Amino acid sequence: MKKLLLKLVIYSVLILLMLEVLVRVFHLTKDYPVRFIDERSVEKWVPNQEGYSVTGIRRQNFSEYRINQFGYNSYREYKPSKDKVELALVGDSFIEGFHQPYYNSVGKKIENQIDSLEVYEFGYAGYDLADQLHLIHQYRETFDMIDHVVIGFKFEGDLTRAKYGVLEYRMKLESPLYRSLRRIKLLVYLQNIGAFDSARELTRKMLSFGSQEQDYNINDDDGLKQNRYAAYLNNFETLIDTYGFDKSRFTFLLDKNNTPTMFLDYLNNHGFKYLDFSETLKQSKRPISLIYDMHWNNHGRTLIAKLITQYIQSKAYETSSK
């Protein structure tokens, strides 16, 4: 019996080691760049990192990322000046672009269509409007030099708070324990394919048992939905009052179909500009998102880049016509 147990242990260890080697050799899982809070209390990536992002259970999407000196995934460094024309893209993982090679990002696609334009991508997974406006405010000497700023925006998700603060649950991912676990590539692979999802959900339910916390979702009845919308609008107004908003240079990038009419009316009535990409993506006859992920694929990013390009060119025409 002891020999049998010993053999089981040895074979189990050997199998796990073999699987670990296979995951590493075929690069079946993503590399995790290190995040930090900089001296201005902005959460971003540690500068000068490189690696590969993997999506899907069989490396469905494989792309290279490059974190520049400013702390964002980009093919270029950010050096705005009064002598150049620059565009800043600020947003979450859709702007961050880990699902696309950094040298073929939305920003690079825009640059390919507009000569002499430099595009700076300030994308970071999980950023909401509080993160974005805080970033712009803290680095206002940089953003004041940039001619156009396009801010990715989702009404559901980006307005859940009225005040910026470091989100501790994200920074816990940089604890010594999590960093050590990420070195085990087999463990990371199993997590990415959802092997632990059931256990995680069960744990969450057990920990939240008896909690009175209200979860909001798109299926709320009209009363709850209106209350939520009112709270979100109040958060929006508070953030704008706190950080300010340059309506002459700043434009929201949003999906009109997923934005309440009451909020669109508010933007229109108060002079906020927005660029709607819903029709652009809807009219596409080809898929615009990844198979295992709802982020834009290369075609979707090309369409978004073309839309922004046309918008910037129209702004340049308006300026030259005055």
C-alpha cells in the first residue's frame, strides 16, 4: 500500500511537471506585467516591460505587449509639444489593447491614416471615469499639450463611484503570494480556461451569505433602474465638478445603444461631445470581436480607428475653416 501511494505521488508530480513544461514551451498562457501606484497616485503598469497576452483555451489570440516609459501599452513614447498635433486615447482594456500586438493598435492604425499625427494610448484594464479623469488631472501638464483627447466610456460600469481612490482588490494581485502563484504557468493556464470558476463562485456565495448588499444588473425593474441612473448621473456631475472637463478638446467614445437616452440628452444639453461607434460596428458584415472574448478583434479595431480618424479630420477641417 505504501509503495502504491509513493508511486502515485511520484507520477502525479512528474505529470504536473510535464504539463508545466508543455504550457511554457507552447506559451499557452499570458504573461502578467507588474502594476503599481506611481508618485501621483495613478495606478498603471511598471514601465519598460514586455510580454505576450494569450486568450482562449488553445491560444486563440496571441499578441505581444510593450509597456512604455509612461506605464502604458504602446509602440511609442509620449512627448507632446506645441509644435506637433497629438491625440490621446484614454480608457480601459479596449484602449489598452493587450488583445492586439502593440505595433498594430488602434492608435497605430489612426497614425497610419493621418500624417504627422502622434497618438498616445492611456489604456488600463479596469479604468472607470474616476480613474481616467484622475489620470488627466494628475498629469495635466502632459494633457494640456495634447490637442485631442478621446475618452472611452461605458455608462454601466464607469460611473459607480463619485470619487477616485486606489482599488485595493486590484493591487492585491501584486502581493508576494499572487506573484509567486503566477510563476506557476500551469496554474495560470487552468485559471484562464475557467477550471476554478465553479469553486470561486461557490466561495463567493458562501462569503456573501446573509449579506444585504444589493447587486444591480440590466434586468432591474424600472424603479431600481431609474434610481441607479440617477445615482450614476450624480456621480458623473461630481467627477466633472472635481476634475473639470475641457469640452473643446475632450470627446467621449461610447456605444449609443448601451447608453440611456436620459444620459445622452444630458450630454447634448450640457455641451459634452461624444463619438458613437454602435452603428459602425453594427454595419460590419464580419465579426468585430474575438471568439472567446468580447474585446474588439483586428477588424473591430480597424473600424474604431477609421471612425476616430474621420472625427479628427473633421475637427481639423472645422478649425481650418474658421
